[in-house]
Amino acid sequence: MELKKYKLGDIAEIYISSIDKKSKEGEQSVRLCNFVDIYHNWAITKDLVPNFMIASATDNNIKRFSLKKGYVAFTKDSETRDDIGIPAYIADDLENTVLGYHCALAKPNADILSGKYLNAFLHSDYIKKYFELNATGSGMRYTLSTETLNNIPILAPSLEMQEFIGNIFSDIDRKICLNRQINDNLEAMAKQLYEYWFVQFDFPNEEGKPYKSNGGVMVWNEDLHMSIPCTWNTCLLSDYIGSNNTGDWGFDEPAKKRSIKVGCIRGADIVKLNDLPIRYIKDNNTSKLLSAWDIVIEVSGGSPTQATGRSAFVTPGVLKRNGGNLTCSNFCHAFTMKDYKASAYFYFMWRMFYDNNNMFNFEGKTSGIKNFMTDTFLANKWLDVPTALLDLFFERVKVIYEQIDNNIEEINALTKQRDELLPLLMNGQASVNSD
């Protein structure tokens, strides 16, 4: 297969987005495709748009950064070298949707370069190495300069072959997307079960029938200003928690007395909990290591429209696929329950509060950064659920998350297959027939 070599800037227009997460008076309301959206998706489709946050942009920025079919977006700035240059193909014309800050947009010359192929090529180890060598910065922030982006070396076969190769990778990605959709449905099932049992109070009674719907006695509770099952009490939210540890971002490289290799959960990783950035923490910081069924809470960050307080559930599968040793960053806290079987209930309870926008009421600011007032929030009273019911809910949720983790393992295997296939095609170790 004959390959021609180009610089990306010669066969595509490249734009660096400056659109932040704010909504400003006088600007047009838009959906914002952010760093995290690019980072976690091989392709950006119209089905994803309803999940994008709402912000605003000027008419000029909307014109420059609107997402159209055939474009490729990629991450430009991040805390680690591994997170920059991550691309995503724009698979549809996305109405009123623009690219957000810390990202770049490539608009290929369609007569020379296929967007599908460019996306696949930017995923290759060849380009990852280029980004690693050419990223600037150190410590907490790395970036790709405009010059570096324009000089990305592109090896391209004929346009026909580009389209064919691009379609191969798109087929793999469709299977990956299907698994993600299944996982979304499984998450929804677990959330629905929580709401059914602990919001509607139709948990199984002694006969296995829905409690409230089958005449279960409810009594008014003055602390919560709502009716609850007659045998239930209230407790402080903090009563469920055995320990609450701050995070540790650690270091890029190992050194004397900081040799513990960990995957680190940041706010950007809470949605996915996969392929976490590798860090090294001090040998005397083993208390920062996470255990199965811990809950990680984002306590700093957010935006005007996104509260702090997002949560992540550390299942055994999360630990396994990320090397076993995990911690969370300084912007997060890790909660260990007094009884680990209460973790499923506490996690979904926390998510309910977050989804209902309650967390905005517990935010303060330090140096312009929003901080979640954890202790103040945990001092509130909530339902003291009987232990037997907590245990039963945990067992039901555990089965669901085992399925989710198995699907993620398959996603990771498909991703590895996809990423290994391109160099084999490029160097002739594998061949394709487009006929």
C-alpha cells in the first residue's frame, strides 16, 4: 500500500477552541462538547448531544467551532502527557453544538484526507509518541502548540483506501458503543431499583411484595418532613462512613520513598473509571489507596452549571482493570463505609442528591475554585435503612456492576484490537481488500 506523507496543517484547517463553560449575556446558547466528551468517545454522534452541557458562544465562535460530519476533534491540554492528542471523529452534523476549551478541531480537505481515517491515524502509537515528544509544560499542565498541531506527520494511502480503513475502525467502534449503551441501561436499572425501594418505598416486604403498594404503614418524620416506613429511623449521613480520606495526585515518575505505582481518579475520570493516569505516591501514603466498594467524591472544580459532588463507585472490576492500586486526586475525597454492603445504597443516595441539584447548596469558593463543603453536607439527616435491606440492595446492585465491568473488559479488548490493527495495516503486516 503506497503512502504519501503530509503535514496535517497542509491538508486540514486547525482551530484552537477558547469557548469556556460559562453562559454569558448577549451570546447564543449552545451545547458544548468538552474535553471529557472527546476523551471518552471514539466518535461524537448526535445521540450524545443531549448529554452535553449548556453554555454560550459568540456568532464568530459558533461559525469556527461548530461540529460537522467529517471533522476530527482532539484534546489539546491536560494534567498528563497521556491525555493530550486524544481524538474523536465527528460522525454527524451536530446542530447548535460547538467544541469547548482545551480542545482543537481539524477540518480535513476532503479531496485528500478522510476524517474517519485521520481519527484512526491519530489514535496510533506513532502519533501518540509524536505528541509525547512535542508536548510542552511540566507538573500540572501539558499542552500542544499550534505549530506542533500543524506539523503532525500524516501517512495516507489513497482516499478510497482511507475510507475503507476508516470504515473498519468504525465497525469496531459500533460494537464498543453498543456495549456502552448496554452499560448505560444497566446503570439505569440500578438507579431505578434504588428509586423504587428508597424513594417510592416499594422495597420487598416480609412476603416479598412491594411494601408501600401493599399497605405498608407510613409515618410522618419531622426531621425529613416526609412520610417514611413506620419501623425506620433517621441518622446523620456521616453515620454510614467509616473513613474519609483526601486524595493524592502523586508524581510523574518513581523516586526514593515514592515508589507506589497507582492509577489516579480525577474529576475527568469519574464518568469512565478506565485507563486511569499512572502516578507514583509516597511509600508512607498507603492510607490513600482505595479498596473495593469505596466511593470517590469530586470536592473541587465543577462549573456554573455543573456542581461539585460527582461520585464514582469503586467496584472490584474498577480495581482490576486499572492495575489494582488506585487513589484519587487532591480534588477528590474517598469514602469507606463502616459496612461495605451499605456502599451501594450510599452511592445511589449521593447520586440522587447530585441529580436533584442539591449539591449547589453546599459549595464555597477558594481562589475562584468551587469547593464542596463535605462536612456540612454529611451533617444532614437522612434515612437509617435496616441492615437486611441494605444487604439485599447491595447484592442486587453487585450483580449489575459485575455485568458492567465485564462489558468494559470487552470494550478494552476491542480498543486494544483497534489500536493494534492500524500499524499492522500501515507496515504491510496485515492487508485489506476494498473490493
